[in-house]
Amino acid sequence: MEFSIKTLSPETAKTGCVVVGVHQGGELTAAARRVDQASKGALKKALRDLSGKTGSTLLLHSLPGVAAERVLLVGLGDKSTAEPAYRDAVRAAANALKEVDAKDAALFLVDMKVNGAGDMKVNGAGASRPLSWNVRHAVLGVRDAFYRFDQLKTQKKAQEPKLQEFILPLSPKAELQNALQEAVATADGVALARTLGNLPANICTPAYLADEAKKLAREFKLELEVLERKDMEKLGMGALLSVARASHQPPKLIVLQYKGNSQKKPRAPLRAPLLALVGKGITFDTGGISLKPAGEMDEMKFDMSGAGSVLGTIRALAGMRAPVNVVGVIPACENMPGGHASKPGDVVTTLSGQTVEILNTDAEGRLILCDALSYAERFKPDVVLDIATLTGAIVVALGHVATGLFANDQKLADEVRAAGDDAFDRVWQMPLWEDYQEQLRSNFADMANIGGRPAGSVTAASFLARFTRKLRWAHLDIAGTAWKSGRDKGSTGRPVPLLVRFALRHVGRK
């Protein structure tokens, strides 16, 4: 699907469909009023069939005096349109247009005033979002609605939507064109992360993730290194290797670099701050010897969502040629039971030299991340973010709305939170106080890999904090936000939008 910005009038636009809005109480938007005037009141007559409730839709055909073949009315809720209402309206319009036999559509919602409820330090209390925000979220909402994952089904696929072009009727200013380019690239990155997450574990193996990184490296001229088991043994990555020991799938440590300031010379020295993204890549998690319950274990194919988000973010930044420098470090393996599996009570030595007593083999994510974080340190990054489906405890704490944020630097935490608000890919900061370290005490090693039931997500982050004391570091626990269960089961692609916004804002592009 193509997206474009063009100057159009709703009543004279010769498109397959124009999308206009109506608030509760029957109050039309400015664009809808122009269509109503041109059609001699046809829209107001039709309002008896539309409540104006956010996300409600009504499709009208061949209105007199209107050049478009169809007019789609979308409910916007009350007049003080907030961010969720705008996003819901865009998604509702996109879902309705999937069923319409139109090749193009113009979204006359994109210029409406959207009241921001994000970070007050950034936006100001009650400040409205700029049009560039509207553009980004319009594109991401449409692409989200049109995403499909049915390539593994043998039955005839549902008919592909016929919509080929989505027009955002605005003046084509440079700022808005940049926002459009960013949004399309971000949507491509989200789609990659979602597809990798949705693939079953017998396809999306550690080697498959490495191959995907190779494809990105070829397409965007990125720098790639894939460390094999023997390389990790030589380095002394005892924690990562302990998780991979029982699997027949060999582990991979994927290191992918995008140098936005050195596009033509990939190996040129970096001139801008380096962002390191470390993504948990457990392509299937049985829990190992500490075996998980059978119910919903199939969803443990999503345990590589951190890795998928790193690949998706780098794909997005490279696709828009962002002026940033990023290194992605992805420890990828399976966590399986078997004769070679790590056992509760085993002690391993990490890349940092610290020793860990493994009290629970299902707390494996922190074991592969600690070695990957130590490896990332050699790049001397300005900032390190790790992304992991790390704990069920964060789901208990925050549900499926917000990602858990932990950081050893408050300024960095504020940056991440502001980027999340901007991307509507929100986070909630959790404590990382030294008091929690006592729960990781071990009689037989420098630390244990679990701290008991109390504050499980906090002690998991506290474990990682022991390997990041020399770094400006933040940890994103995405166990509650990386995928959905039930009827809508599937990867969400979060937190790619947050990570892209953070990377751009970190170098001054807000």
C-alpha cells in the first residue's frame, strides 16, 4: 500500500472514498460540513444511522455533488478528541475500507486537533499534537489494520483488500513528508517484528533469526557478525550457553550495526552517539528442567519478541536513513529439557566473570541477556536498552497496556517514557532500588538467578543491573505487551514504535 500527502478538497476529490468525521451529537468536522453542503444535506440526513460514538462507521455511496464514489463517516466521540479516540477512529476507518471495493481513499481526519495527554514536560498540559504526530499515527494505524499473517495456511486465502493508495489530504510540507517517511519505515519494522513473532518455533529458530539479519544486512548495507557456539565458548559466555545446552538448535549471537552517519562507508568511524539494543531471542521456552505448565505453552514462540523488535527497529531506521548509529545484539537460542540441560543448583560463570547459581531454569532470559549486555559494553555505547519478554510478574503488575521500564539513569528513563508517550507505545517506570538486591543472595555463587515471588519483575531487572553498572542502561519488560492471547492471538510488534521514536529523539529529531 502506498501513502501520499496531497492537497485535496473533500467534495471535489476524485477518489474511491473520502473519510470524514462526526462527533457525538451529530457535530460534523469541517471536512464533513463541506461534503454535507455540496450534497445538499445528505450527510446530516444519514446521521440518524450513526451515533458518533468513537469507531462507529457508516458508508454512503454516490452522494450528489460529491466527486468521490463513496463517503465513509467515522464517529469521533466527544469534541475534545484525545489520542486514543483519534487512533481508534483511524483504525475503524481502515477496517471498514478493507471491505470496500476502492483502489484509493483520502483520510480527512488527519488534520483534526488531537489533544495530547502524554508527558507534560514535553507537550504541556492539554497541548494538542502537531500534524506530524497525526500523520505518523494515521499510517501506523492503517498498516496495523491491514496486516495479515496467513502464509502458512493451505486453504484459499481471503481476498486481498483492493485499497492500493491512502491519501493524507494535507499541504505537502517538508516536516509532514518526513513524518510520512518515518511512519512508513516504522510500519515496515513493526510488520517484520510481528511476522517473526507469529512464525512457529520450528521455522523461526536461532539460525532463522540470523538469516533474517543477513537479509537486512544485504538490503541496507549493514555490518553483521554472527557468533557461533565455539565463539561464545572462547569468550566465556557461560550463562548464555547454559540455556542453550539441551537444544538441538545451535545458539547464535547476532550483532547487527546500522551507521546512519556513514551510509556510504559502512565501516567508517561513528560520529554520533551509539545506541545499543539488546533483544532477548529465546525462540522457544519450555522452561527447561523447571518445566512450564502445558496450557498456553505454544505462546512461548513469542519469547523471541525482544529479538524481533531489535531487528524491526534497525530495519525501520535503515529504511528511513535515520541519522543515528545503532548496534543490535541478539542472543538467540532455545530453552529445552534434556540430558544436557542445566539443573537447578548449577553454578555458571558469566562473560563478566561473575558467577550465578541457577535456582530456576525457567528464569533463562536474564541468563542470556547478562552475557549479551556484557558483550555490548565493548562497543562503548552512549546508551543501552534491552528488550525482553522477561517476567510474568510484569503482566500481573501492569497487564497488557504498559511495558515495564527499569533504568539506572533517571534522565534516560524520562527519555524513554517521553518517546513511549509520543509513539503511544507506553511504558511505566518501576523501582530499581538497591534494597531488592538482597533477594538475589546466594550461599554458593555471587548471585542467584531468581529472587522469589515478591517483586519478580523488579528482581529480574536487579539481576541485569549487576551487569550494567558501567552503562547508561534501561530495561523494557515487554512480557505483557509483545503479543495478544485469545481470539486475537498474535504478535503486536511492540515496542518497535517506541524504540524508533527514542532513537530519533535521542539525536534531536522530535
